[in-house]
Amino acid sequence: MRVLGVDPGLTRCGVGVVEGVAGRPLTMRGVGVVRTPADAELGQRLVAIEQGIEQWLDEHRPEFVAVERVFSQHNVRTVMGTAQASAVAMLCAARRGIPVALHTPSEVKAAVTGNGRADKAQVGAMVTRLLRLDAPPKPADAADALALAICHIWRAPAQNRLQQAVAQNRLQQAAALHASKLASQQAPGRAAADGPNQTPNQAPNHAPPHAPKGRTA
């Protein structure tokens, strides 16, 4: 499995590609940051992010894209920029038919470090260790992107099993509902067939024969 992790941001959008499967050593295929100038127009910055992510998709051909799920922050302006960059990443993937997964920062930290409240230094250190790198990727956005990819590789099997179970349960519920509707539709027909409108089979009418006329004296 090859996953492109995206740590969204307008000024620095972290990207990292990790390949491997759960339970086995993982390999980093690339890591970097898509940068945009803070003084540029918003539309131009979003276009630059799109172009940067498209280049990574062209070069590495990931099977999945993992994006950090945007959550509420006190700085509304910051969270809006993060959400916009996140939407660009999802759009680029969806346009190519690549599945997109969203992971919260707590999920990523818990998956990589075992602590959902780990700081960036701990995340960088564990990413370095798990991918057998010489040093933590810089800036932290790049390390976070790799952590997202690692998180998805490790969580994907469990998520797939859960999705399959949910899908199977929905199919069973739909089948039961369909059967119930059929039964309710057929019930009036049976009632009509058994009701008074049907002419019951009548026993043959055996009229007694006329009595013979008596003899007159």
C-alpha cells in the first residue's frame, strides 16, 4: 500500500509518501512541503497548492491519500485556511479516483506514538524511528504528513473490516425491510381471496323426486 499523507496549510502544506503494510517495516518514498507566499491572493495560493499536490500524485502514484481532519480552533482565520487547503487535496485525489481518508490529529498521534496528546517533537522522533531515517524531517509539517500516511496504513485493515461489517449490516436490514414490505403488500390480496366476495363451492342440490300420484278408488 502506498499512501500520500497531506498535512494541510496555506503557507506550508506538508506532503509525504509512505509504502508498506501493517505489521511490517515501512518505507518512505518522499517527503516535502508545498509552500505559498503569505502575501499572495487566496485564489493564487490555492492554485499553487493544487499544482504542488498534482506533481506529487504524478510522481508517486499513491493508492490512497490521507488528509488531516480539520477541527475547531480559536483562530478562525487559521482553521479556514487549513480547511481550504484540505479541500484542495481531497479534490485532487477525487479527480483521479483515489480514495481519501481523514484522520484527526489525536488519531495520528495515538497511532504513531501511543499518546493522543504527543507534541510535534515526539511525533517527529517516532516517524524518524519507524521509517529508519537519519533525522526528523523538517519542517514539522513534513513529519506530520508522514505520520498521517503511517497512521492510515496501520488503521486501514481495521477500518476496512468495520466498513465491511457496517455494509453487511445495512444489506441485511434492507433485505429484512424489503421482505416486510412484500409481506404487507401480499396480505390484502390473501384477505380478499379468503373473504366473502369469493363464491363458495355449493353442494349439489338434490331435490327430492315428486311423490307418485296415488290411485283413485
